Amino acid sequence: MHKEGEIAEGYQALKIGFKWVNDLRDNFID
């Protein structure tokens, strides 16, 4: 149960990091 929570947290952080990289790339291209 505890491990599942850690995975969900990591997945959430990954999604946020991905969005951040995409935003950064968009700003860089513009």
C-alpha cells in the first residue's frame, strides 16, 4: 500500500516535470 502511494507521487511529479519542460520548450521556440 505504501509503495503504491510512492509510485503515484512519483508519477505526479513526472507529469509536472513533463509539463514544465513542454512550457519551457514552447517559450524557447517563441
